[in-house]
Amino acid sequence: MKSVQSLRSIAVPRPIPVLLSFVAGYVDSCTYLGLFGVFVAQVTGSFVLAGMLFVKSEPGALAKLLAIPFFFFAGMAITVLVHSMRGRPRATLAWSLGIECLLLVGFMVLSWTGAPFRDPNAPGAIAALLFGMTAMGVQSALVRLLMRGVASTNVMTTNTTLLAISVAEILLGWIEYRKAGSGANLNPDYAQAHSEFAALFPLGVGFFGGTAIGAIAFINVGLSCILAAVIPVGGLVLWFARRSDLS
């Protein structure tokens, strides 16, 4: 009998998580520059703001506070979808990515019609921010639930910590091997650390590349540049849809 994990997740080609990391970094950069310093790929900033409101008012506080439940319920919704389609992970992945793509399209349309936003409390700015935040909540959950062995494509804090651990363990394993002599066997932990580094490092590069290109795109065309985030996610929807039964 297959385990629950094997029923709901699949091994995906390594370029796919890297592409999603790029998208998250790209959208994060665009929203930071175009929507009053908000990072939509993670909610840490919104939690900090919630605590700050006890002592200080903040422009755009409503949108940033709403970001927490919207991100949260996006994760819940994808989890419900995954469980309702258990046993068809490719189809579930296509549907989940399709939801993310639609949310990014909504974000893009609101940005086209309302940008440049002048007031962080304007309804259009709040709606655009929440569409972006919900899209990233969906991505965060679908990667966790449906892509086997893939680290977060949104939040780089944990990934950077794990990278630091992996690099240190690689160095320690190499030093131990050198001291033991050429006839010694490599410590299995060394191979594990090397594998983890190989999986994590491209995600960091992808995210950073996304932030840099997103910033350049925003400076040149404004929030209309969100189209460049919609296209790769839409491409992944089609790619997985071709390899699954969506009925």
C-alpha cells in the first residue's frame, strides 16, 4: 500500500522549484517597490507590523494585517484541495498551479487598472496586495504538499540556515576525510550534506535572480511587469496538465 505522502506528492524536475523561487522573488521585489514596502512571498513582516501596532500606527496597516489571514487561508484551501484529490498528485499540482496563476492574473489586472498606487489604504492597492499575498500562500502550500523533497520556494531564511549547516558539514566531512587519509571512506553525512546543498543552493540563486530582475522590470514598466510572473506559472500549469488526467 502506498503511503499518504506518496499518494499526494511527486518528484519534480529540479528546474521547476528553481523557477517557482524565481517567481516568488520576482513578485516580492515588485510588490516591495510598487506596494509600499510589502513582501508578499512571506508574512514575517506582517507579523512584525501586528506587534508594532500596539505602540505605533502605520500607513497601510489594514492591508498588511489582512495579509496574514489571506496567506493562511490560501494554505488551508490548497490543503483541502490536495486531500480531496488524493491519489492524483499531478492533477492536483496542475489545479493548484492554475489557482496560483489566476490569482497572479488578478493581481496583474488590478495593477494595470490602479497603478501607480498613491495611497496604501486605497481599495485598489489593498486588493492588489491581497491577490499577490494569496498567490504566494498557494505556492508555499503546494510546494510543501505536492513536491516531494523540495524546500520552500518562498522563504529564504530557513533555506539559508540549512545551506549554512550543509556547507559546514561538507567542510567538516572533507577535513575528516583528509585527516584519515586517501584510503578512508567518506562519512555518509558528507554525502547527505552535499545532496542538501545541491538542492538548496539553486533555490537561493533563483529567488535572488527573481528579485533583481523584478526590480529592473518594475523600474522600467511599473507593476505591469507582473505579466512576467504569470507566464512561467501558466506554463507549468500546461506542462503538468498534459501529464495528468484533470477530470
